[in-house]
Amino acid sequence: MQATQPTTSTAPPEVDEQQPQGATLTQAHAVAGCIIGQLTTLPRDIDMKREITGEYSVHIFWGSDVSGVRALASWQGASWELVPSDTSLAVYAETRLRVDGVEVWAWTLLTREEAVAAEQLLAADRTHPTATPGPAPEAEPAALPVPLGESVVAHVPVVQASDSPDTIVFAPVPAPAAGGEQ
């Protein structure tokens, strides 16, 4: 006998798992790079994790140093907390925030003594909360267009020839004389 019914193919479940529902690996990687560029206290570890939802997140760990968690929270205008560990005598200092659509968990594990000192910092941060971040300033101001027909004078170094074809010598340019002519 021959089968007369058409077969329908269905994609295996693994294909669906490759389509994240939230932040992608590329987005998480970009956020991790952006965060690294903002830090002055480098973390011990930065991971990008794929959550059960398929969304990627960034986890940042500092070893016994609350300053990184505080700085990251401050940079994003977020708060940070001290959370007792369920499995040890240590205390987590952590901030959970969203940066450009990516969940970020920054944390460190403190001893009880370190946590006491961190409580004072936390109280100070709650008393004087940081302002929410604004847009980053531009690296350079945008160039203003010059209407056609107008003269523009620029100070450009003079290139002088040298004996070696692999060497270029730049010489200072004297200031233009009054009236714009030299």
C-alpha cells in the first residue's frame, strides 16, 4: 500500500529555543561592553546568561567589593540592596536593573563584617540618591555647515619633504596676518 495523505513537517523544538523572546545575545554583549566602558572598579566576572525564557541577561560579580555594585547602580540611577544569603553567613550586595532592554544583575558576596560597613554606605546612598542618568554628552560638537561662497580659513600643518620617503615632518603654521592674507 501506498500512503496517499500529504506529510506535514514540523520544526523540531530546538529551533524554537533558538529564538529568544527578549534580549538577544548580541544585545547582551553590547550592554556588557557598555557597562565595562563605564566601570572604574573592574569586576571579577561578567557573564551573559540565557534565561529559561530564551532572553539573555548580564551577570556581573565583584569579589568582596561593594564599590562596583554601587557605581553601576548610581550610573543607572538605580538602588542597590543588602540581601542575606540563604546558604551561608554571607550577605549579597546587589542591584538588579534593565539597561537598553537587557536585565542586569550585579552583585558581590560580603562577610558579615563587610556587610556592616556596606550598611553605612547604603544608608548614605538612600539619604542622597543619585539623579537619574541623562543622555550621554556628545564626544565632539557637530560641525556647523559653511554656506557655499564663504571663505574658510583653517590652520593646517605644513608638510615638509625629508630625505627619507617614509618620513613626514610637520612644521608649525604661523598665524595669519590681519586681513586674512599671509
